[in-house]
Amino acid sequence: MRFAILVFLFLAAIPGSAQACSCVQPDLIRSYREVTDVVRGRTVGSWVVGSNTYYAMRVKKVFKGCTTVDRIVYLTTPTSSATCGQELKVGKVYLITGDETPSSYTRPVFAFNICGFNKRPKHLTTDERAFLRGRPVECNGSFVECADGSSLVSCFVDPCQVSTCATANSVCEANYCGGCHAEFYDSSNNAACYPWP
């Protein structure tokens, strides 16, 4: 009996090789800044290839990136939640923050996982909705228009030249959607001095 207990204790002390997904869920602002594409759309199909699940999504709104409304894009995520995969339901609308990834498909493929800010739009707060509507849509380094469909405002002076933020080492970025706004971010892409004036 004592031998069985010793064997059990020895086996219990051996670290397992399985690893679980571990990440801190970022807020919308940080996730938006760290990915290449942010879109809202409806999933219209899914399939599995190897250890990844793919979803086809019809884009309904572009907040960041070069894709267009009504285009079908593909989303890819690990199949297992242990490797940070996120399951979506076909036929539902989602806000996806992802990175465009090279693929052999003829459509854009965005990689996403549970460590990003991906959720049903109906669960967005009022502030999150306002943040998205007030974004300049960036494509290949150029700002095309504002996410709410309005044009960029022309300002007499760069708002970052006349605004300050008390957060050390914060970086200012001008936003010309809906006015002349100075937005500040820390080195981890978190909003500094938020809400912005």
C-alpha cells in the first residue's frame, strides 16, 4: 500500500505536457490598435482544416483595414480553446479584431482568437460603439474616411500640437473624424488620458 501511495505521489509531481490558453482580454481600444483589420459581419459558413476552424463572413461594416462592405472574407482560429481558439455561431453577427494572414485562398483571411476583442455587437457598450464610429478607416497607411461614413475634417493645426497628457511617455495621434481630436496612447497601446478631450 505504501508503495502505491509513493508511486501516486511521484506521478502527481510530474508536470503535464498539456498547456492551456492564457491571455488577458484586451479592451477594444488596445485590440483595435494591435490588429490589421476590424470588421463587423455575419458568419455564413464554417469548416475545419487541420487544427484550424475557418468561418466565411459577409462584411457589413469596416472599422479598420482594406476590405469592403458585402465582401466575403475568411476568418481562422485554432479549433481548440486550449490553443486560444474561439467558436463562432454560423448566422450570427460579430465584431472581429484580427490580423490579415497570408493564405492560398483568393479571399482575405483574418486570424483571430479569444485573446482579441471579438464579440457580438449587441454586447458593446455605448463608449465602445462611439469609439468605433469615431475611427478613421485606415487602409495601407492611408485614412480613407471615418467609420461613420463622414469625411475627415480639415484642421488649422494638428491637435497633438495643442494638447497634452500627463501620462508619462504617452504618444499622441491626431484623429480628424468628427472634429480635431488628440488621442493619447501608452507604450502598451492602452488609451492614456481617456476619455480624450
